[in-house]
Amino acid sequence: MDTLIVVCSLLLLLLSQNAAILGHLEGNATPASSSPPLRLQPSTPSITHFVNDSFIIFCQTVQKDIDTKWRDPRGQTRENTKGRVHIEKKTGLLALVFEHISLDDRGNWTCEVNGYGNGNQNRNVNTEREFFSSFELLVNQKISFGKTEQVQSVREGRDAMVNCFVEGMPAPEVSWLYNGEYINTVNSSKHNRLSNGLYIRNVSQADAGEYTCRAMRITPTFSDSDQITILLRIQHKPHWFYNETLLVQYAYVGGAVNLSCDAMGEPPPSFTWLHNGKGILGFNHRIFVADYGATLQLNIRNDSQFGDYKCKVANPLGSLERVIKLLAGAKPMGPTRFQLKRLFADAFELDLRTPRMTNVSDEMQIFGYRVAYMSEGEFKFSAGNWSHAKQRDFSFHRGQRFIISHLKGNTTYLMRAASRNLAGLSDWSGVKIFATAAARSWYPSPYPVYALILALIYA
């Protein structure tokens, strides 16, 4: 009897322990059909954005009292509530905010939960395990060219690198064009495409021009392209590029003359004028300087301005000089005949004559004319200022006709003429007034009286 009591007691004890274990398990188990403790909105395993885009994602919990946190791709917990990337807490939500996405933000971002149900006082190690949900942030960078300079220079005879700093994620494919033509860099002995530009061997002035750096990419989700044009200048010492400059020129006292000095160089050279070995002083000259030339304009007031004029051209790679001898010449005689020979709807043929000059050498004889002209409207608009007039130069040769063309039909023009020789221009003639014919008409139109008065005033 005692043995039976003991056995029964043991069975009751085992049954009570099993019941307690089952009750504990049932109280802590989560039904298979229940919702996960958190979810992301938008819910996607990966999200793609471009650099500088803005983006926000929410980590939503099932229970309001669940504690959540965000970890960045480096495993660091994000707790800041301000800044370029920060969190914003709301009831049941933990927002991850990207004000401006950068390449450093690439990777897996994780929202984690450390247990839930604060009323449970009997949590063990299993109930403290972390629940989490992650997404991968993929960051694309738009194509750009960083600090690429659009004007670059290299010295002649050396190897050159045309720099093009292409930026983009994913990295784009780069190709090159020269003056609009594709450059084949495959197995080329002249060009080699590198990661930071185009390598050119033994450059010459023929390699100067526009190089286009073109970037292109095609991905499963997008495609784009961009390009930048770079002007390549080849540095070289100066050289003359206008070889028709006369080394002996003439002028006369009271006249004017232009002495030109034209040279190419890279960097653009400096130009210096000297008169008889000294700097040019006074108010009777002007110098007009461009990148590749300098013109010395002289108003001759006395004989001391004749002599040798030296033009010196220099840049860091070299220099050269040229001497133009300015001699006293004879002032040309003005036209003795200046009249209309034939009339067209859009042109005049002029009759210009000047007798042969006496007591001068053959080289000082008249060799042509200059005609200045303005329409009546242009004359009034400029208040009779002939510096705004169009000009046409004529030279004598067999069969020469003096035709002013490309005029407006049925329009009145004011014109004047001067003779030309090696020493310059004669005094201007008086102003003549001619009118183009109406369409298909071959007779002169009457000259307005007010135009004649204007011509007399401003002649």
C-alpha cells in the first residue's frame, strides 16, 4: 500500500511539471499567423536613388511599445534627429530621413527591434533576440566632369594629356572626338585612352583644336550620356603668318599710315613697337593690339616721324622682330572726274579719273581709288559722320570697272572718292548724290533737295 502511494505521488509530480512547461511555452509562443513585429514602408529589398536626391523610409512596428532603431551600413546606430541623414520618431513609426543622398550612404540599412511586450517579466534569452528588417540603398551618381578645364595647353613636340575627369556611379564608358570626328584609340600609335584623359604622343600644331570627351552608360534601369568640349592649344614660339607685309612703306606729312605686325604664337605673344631704336612717344600714334597682331597707326605731322619702325614679338618660348622702313612719299592728287557712268537697280558704275602726277617717281603715281558711301537714311542717322560709311577700294588694271554693287533699289546714296598711291590717300572729293533705279528701270531718279543740302553741310 505504501509503495502504491509513492508511485502515485511520483506520477502526479511528473504530470504537474509537464503541465507547467507546456503552459509556459504556450504563453510565450507567437502564433504562425500573427504579423511580424515590424515592416518597412516602402517595402522593397533594394531602392535606387541618385546623389543629392531626398528620400524617407519608415520602420513601422505592430505594438506601440516596441523599441526600434536604425543601423547604417557600417553597423552604427543612428540616433541623431537633425542632419543630412537623421531619424524622426512618431508613435509606432521610426523614420529614416535622407535630405541629400551621397555615395557614402550606399549599403544595407537595418531597422531592429529589441524584444517587445514590456509587461512580460519572465523574458529569457530567447525573448531578447533581435527582430530586424533591412533594405539595400543603391546610389547612382549623375555624369559630371569635375574640375576638367575647357581650355588646355601643351608644348609643341612633347607628349600631351588632354585631361577629362569623368565622375559617375556606375562609372560611364568614355570615348573621344577630335573636331567632331571619332578617335580610334585601339592599337593607335598616336592616341591612348586613359582613365583621366586622352594621351597624345609628340604633339604638333596640327593637333590643336577641339577635343570632345563623351561619357555614356547603359544599365538595366536607366541610360544616360553627357560630354564636354576641350580646346587644346599647342604652345609654340612666335612665327610670322602674314608674309605680304611691305618692309618699305611711304607716307606724307599731313597724311596717315598703318604699319602692321602679325605673328602667331602660343601663349599669344606680346608686341612692342620702336622708332629708330627708341620707344614711341607723343600723341600722333595709336597701337591696336589683338591676340596675334599689332597695328601702329601714325598721323604724320613732321619729317621726324619717318625712319625705321621695329616690331618685336615675344612669348616665353621665343621671340622675333621685323623692321619696316617708313619713307617720305608724294601726296596723291585727288580725282578730277567723279560722276555716274551707268545706273542699275542695285549698283552704280562710276567714272573716276585723275591725271598723271608730274615731278614724282613712277612708284608714287596713282594706282587706284577708294569710294566711301552711305544711304540717305544712314547719313542722317549718323549725323553726317563719314566714319560710319562703307568703303570700297579699286586698283587699276586692264578692263577695270568701278562698280559699287549690292545696293538697295530705288534708294538715294551719298558718295565721295579719294585717289590712292603708295603714300596713302588724297583729300576726299566733294560729296556726290546718286539714286539707284527702281526695278527694271534704267534712268536716274531725281535727287532730293534736302539730301543735297545735307551733303553740302557735312562735306
